[in-house]
Amino acid sequence: MNPGKRLLAAAQAVRENRLTVDVGTDHAYLPAYLVLSGKTKHCLAVDIGVGPLQNAEKTVAKYGLSESVRLRISDGLQSVLPSEAEDITICGMGGTLMTEILSSCTWLQKEDLHLVLQPQSHVWEVRSFLLHNGFCITDESVTEENGKLYITIEALFDGKKRTPSAGEVYFGSLLFSTQSLAVRYCQDRCRQLTVRLSALQKAGLQNEETDFLTSCLTYYESSK
């Protein structure tokens, strides 16, 4: 099966032969691809809605994966046991919701836990949560699908809590990547920050947001 460039990027980030949980699985395309490609033998696919899991059931049945891909109703990771997860993938949702799911999981901070995250928005919120809560961001990449850029973040729990700057949170390691899509992404973000800051300054505002934007732009310029 062809999961598309976005989900393929997430699949490539999953470690081989690990217990994998896909949160917000919807049609279960990612778990199906992971098993069919031989990346993992078993995958737990969870979603909060009955409708998405019905879609997932169709995918599992189509490819004969009933013994390899388990389906379960779950609000985020609430119905997942720590022993069931070595790699966790969360794709196709905003960064704010993703952070809420991660922060509400009581067992998330366990040794060698590997996260593969693909936030659709508010990427900086995800980075901030990871770095402040004992995760090391090991890799970031950019994928383009249907004209939109998607960020894939890999993180590994090591227990070290970090205090990143505004720029580090906003741009991550992408600012220092030579990948053409990463360069384009950072340039686009810089333009958006500049437009937003200019609008706030014209309105005579000086607050936490303007301080954040200024710090991010200074960090961007200093990297050049």
C-alpha cells in the first residue's frame, strides 16, 4: 500500500521491531503500512471515535491484518498500558491537542520511549513540551504533500529536562538543516513572524507575544 509522503515519513521514523502504538489512527493506514513493510510485527491502533475505528477495521480486513493490528477505543493514551508501547506515533492533529494527549499520560516518562510526532500546527508547543519534560529531540524533517509542508519530530525520553530559548522552541533543529524543504519552512516561518510582529508594533502593543516574536527573529538572524 502507498500511505502517502506524509505518513511514509512517520513510518520511516519508527524503530524496527518495536511495540508501536498509533494514536488517532483514523483509517489505520500507518499501522497497516508498518506491518506490511516489515517495520514491525504488531501495532496497536487507537482512536477516540467509533467512526474512525470502523474505518480502521476496513483497512485491517482489506489487508488481512487482524492478527497484527489491534484496534481499541482510547482517549489519547488513556487506555494504553506502558508495557504496550515502545514507539508511539501521533499524526494528523494540531500541536495543542497533541501536547494535551502527551501531558495527560501518567506513564509517558519511561526509559527509551520513542515518540514520532507530526503536528499539523503549533509545532513549537510540541517542542516546548518535549524539551521541558525530559525528552531529547533526536531528529526533525520536513515532508511536502499536496502543497503543504509537514514536520516530523522524533524524540527519545532520557529524563533530562531542558530550558530552550524561544528560537530553539520555534525553529528547532530545522534552522540548521540543509534540507531544501527545511530551509523553505524556516524562511516561511520567519516571514510570518515578521508580519505578525509588525502588526502588533503598529498597534502599539508590547507584551509576551511581541517579546516571543522578537526573540525568535533575533535567533533566526543570528543563525545566518
